[in-house]
Amino acid sequence: MTDAEYVSIWMRPERPARGPRPAYSRAQITEAAIRIADAEGLEAATMRRIAAEIGAGAMSLYRYVPSRDDLVMLMADRLMGEIDVEGVPSGDWRADLTRYAYEVRAMWLRHPWIATVQRSLPSLGPNQLLLIERLMGVLDAHVSIDENLALMAILNGYVEGAVREEISSAEELRRSGLSEPEWMARSYPYIQQLVKSGKYPIFTKIVMEARQPHLSRDDQFRYGLERVLDCIAAALPSTARREGREARGD
């Protein structure tokens, strides 16, 4: 399909203007695809598998979802709908952004295959648009739109990077058949050798003094998120920082 022929899935009517009512819906197809991806990974969510899941013919599904890219777009946007931003903005920007960050992390951990989806370019589905309106509304009254975009990119970059690493580590441990303490114990002799060599003073400081590597995943995420929110606070005008403190009763 050429660029001139491309039509966004969000611009395609789900039901034809005339003719019989469709037997299936995009939502039904999307939900089936997500169930398969959750159980077996994104690559398992083929049109053939989805058709078998809902009792349809594989080729008939292309009437509803024209391409694989469209399917993944529908799946990703459906997951964004799980991010609860009801009541945002609330007037407490730090609480709103904290809530959003934890909601995103929880959604990724429920559906780890989302880490394999390349989402550099926005799809602008209905759930993503709602998130944009609610999330960027948190700082809209305090900073310019460009500053808002930059600050949200910092927040999203941290959240997605942290949870992507969390998912990747869990998968590596699963493949190894080891628990995290067992994996660390296996690595200990080499780490000890590096420390004793005296060649890597910063790495040695990490091994001997750092607390972060020994925190739980929840505490690691919280620690990093607080640092990111502190950076965002420093970029806000003093009135916004004061309003945030007052909303929390500080």
C-alpha cells in the first residue's frame, strides 16, 4: 500500500454504511488478540489464531482489521485504556504524575509483550488521545506546550525504560531457570575478581556501597521516579511547586 492509499484504522468506519450487520467487532478481535499475546507473546497473535479463538474464518477478519500493523495499533491503544486517569488533573501535579507512572508500569507488567511493540510514532487512537489530554493537562497551566512535551518525554522515558528492564530481567531469569539470588550467587566469583583487581574503583563503589541494587523492584522504581519528579519540579514556576505542596498539605 502506498502512502497515498494509506487510511488510518481510526478513520475507517467499523460498520459499512449499507448491508448486513457485521458478525464480529474490532473490539472482539482486539480482545482475542490480547488474550493470545498475554499467554504466548505478540507473535502468536496471528489472524489465524484469532479467528480460531472467536470462531471465524481467518480471511474474513481482514474486513475488520486490514493489516497486522492495524491490529497491533488496536491492541496497544486498548492497553492504554487500562491506564486509569479518571479525575486527572486533580490540582496536585506530583500526585497525578505519580499515579500515571504506576498505572503505566502495572499495565506493562500485566502485558509484558507491549515491550516488544515499536511505538516511536504515535497512533493517536482514542485511548492515547484521552491520555494526552489528561496527562498533559496536568502541567498545561504552568508551562508552554513545548516544555510540557519535553517534561512528559522525560517522565515516560524513565517509566518505560525502568519497566522494560524489569520485564527483560524477569525473562532472562525465566530462561536461565535461576532465581535472582541464585543468579547473583553465580556471578559473585567474577564480581569479586573485578573488585580485587583494583582496576575499577567506581564499579567497586557500586558493589560495596550502593543500596539501589539491593532494593525491591517496587522500591527501585519509586526511588527513580522521585528523582524524575524532582527534576520536573525544578523546571516548573514557583507557583506550581507551591500549589503541589499545598495540595499535599505540606
